[in-house]
Amino acid sequence: MLDEQSIRTADSLGVNYINDDLSSSSINQTNLHISTNLKNGPFYGRDDDGYFVVGGAEGGLEAIAGSGLQIGNRAVLASFNFMSTQSGVKNGAHGLFEIQLIHNEYWKQQGKRPLRCRVDNGKFYVLDLDSQIIAGSGNSYAFVQKRNVTYTLSLLLFQKGVHATLSGKDIPNGSIQISVEDCKRYIPGFPGFGLKGNSLATSGKAIITDWIVTPVGPYRLTIGAIGDSITAGLTDSPECESYVHIVTRSLGQKHTLNSGSGGAGTLLDVMRFPLEITPFQPRIVWIEGGTNDIIGGASSEAIFKNIVHQIQLITWGGTPLLSTIPPSMNFNSFQEKQRNTVNQLIRTSGYAFVDRDAVLRNISNPHELNRDYDQGDGTYVNRVGHKILAEEALRVIRPLLHGT
């Protein structure tokens, strides 16, 4: 498991994303979108005890945060407490309780589900986006859930790792932990939870309370990065092969704060910044992005304005570090013009920058990636490209740290 003594949450630093006790009287009620096959009325919802499904009901529900910010791809902790008051069930068979993370409409349309951490009638496991178990077991029982006992389920995504914990006084040694150190990059979206009681119960409820979702960062930060999927690194590569990680470790920082998110644009980065970067106050804030803005038709002026807005959010004395937008063979002439204009604005901004464009472009055709660094689609950077980018970034960053 990850050494949790070396990381901290935005919530612990006073910056809340979701902190909802899920009761009807909660002062921090999250706007929830509910999908369910249960009938309306007294079968599910918020009450004084939390969010519930009645025992004996045929079916369950999925609750997704319907408003708020999309969290980045792999630096987040979610947890909740759960309890069953159901009677008339077999020993331990109290239904299903699950945390859901990184969920959006695109992947829902593709028939994929969010990453889920689940307690299922005493079984404890984690499912990936393809609903395959990647940690724990769907066949063997981890514990025997007892009636009227509160348990805690948590799921930490950090540095492409999955770390799940189930705790409670009736669990052997107080907790069970399952972990996968290197997984695929996760897709940003809205978190949620799932809940299903036992359809054979004669009374009582399955209840979830105290739902927290919060970004995570390491202690003693030299550098933290925010951007898009190029920043995040290759989907199937381990964290250690991303250029942000290589730079981070080369600077002596143990854990990486990489808030690069697949699909993110600079406007979303402005919104994510106070949650995913500000609480952890890196000495150097590496502001990237721009590729998705250009794909979406944004103007160079709008993109650079969002970059400047992020710089203005560095209020703790940190040093901004920018990056030019690398070339892509998928840009049309208008998009290429916007890219070149943004890059010129970055180069003349007066701020330090990593010139990803100059490092990665094809010398004979500067509108395209160098084939040696092209992952194969004309946009994404391969492992060799990540190493080259890390070398260039370190050349820029080291003088910043030494004040020269």
C-alpha cells in the first residue's frame, strides 16, 4: 500500500470538493443524479440517517454528482461510511455498497462503467472501466457484515495506483487493504456511489453516510503539474515513464503531483486549479494544456487568457512554469494558426517555459511531431518523447530553483 503518511488531502487543508453526510439535513448537499429501477416514494433517498435503500426492495441505485467540478485523473480519495439495519437476511448478506470514481457521459455512451470499489455481501473488490475485477475477489468473503455496525470504505487513486481500504471494528486486524500499483490512466468526470439492499430483507435499510471526495497531493512539494492527457502520460505506461514523474523524481520529490487529465482544456484547468493545485502549494507550478482547446475550436486569445488566469491563482509565492503546445498532424490550418499564436504569447510572456513545440516537432515539417517521438496518432508522445521532454524541462527548472 501507499504510505499515506507522505500524502495529504485537500479536505484536510480546508478545501472541500464533496463533504456530504448524505442526510436530509446536510448543509453540504451534493446535487445527485439518480439512476434506479426502484419505485418512487419511500424506497430510497435522504433521511435523518443518511442515504438509504429499504430492505426488501427489488433493485438498487446509482448516484452521480450532478454538478460541481470534474476531478483530475488520478489524484483523489473518496470514502463513505455504510451500515445495514436490515433483518431477515442470511448472515452477512446485507447487499451492495460501492464508491464510483471518474465517470462521464462519453464513457457511459461507450458502454463503460466508472472505476468502482465495492463491498458486495461481504466480498471486497475493485472493478475497472470494463467491469473487470482488478483487485480483491468477487468469489471469496472478506468479512461477515453485521447488522447495525458502521464500516468505512475508501478508494485512493494516486500515481496511476488504486488503493482500497475497508475498515471496521469487526474486521480482522481492523482493516483490509487491496492495492494495484500501476493501472491505466483514468478518465476525468463526476464521482458517485451505488447502493443496493437485500431483496429478501423483511425490514430495515442499507445506508451510506459521510461521503467525502477530495483531491490528494504529497507533502513537501517542489513541483506540481496541471494539463491534459499529454501531461498525464501514456495510458498503458507506468507512472514512472511520464515526463512529469521523471522530472519530479529528478528533483528529489518522492511522490508526483500530476493533475494532467485526459480531455481537459485550459478553462477546466482554471476550475480545477483551486482544488488540485492550490491546497498543496508547489514551489513550481507547471501549467500546460491547450491541445484540447484547439481541437474544440477555442481561440488563441481565450487559451492564453486561461493560462494567465492560472498564473494569477498562484498566491503563495510559487513560480509559474509554462509549456508551449506541441504540434499535431490532426490540426487544420485554423487550429495550427491558433497553436502558433498561443506559443508565441507564451514565449514572449516573460515567464519560464518548456518549449515542447521546439523539442518535439519535425524539423522538416514543424506542423507535425518528430516521428521518433510520435506514439502513432500524430498527437500523443511516446516513451522516447517523454524522456526528451523531461531532459528539456530539467534544463529550465533547475535554474529556477537556484534563483539563476
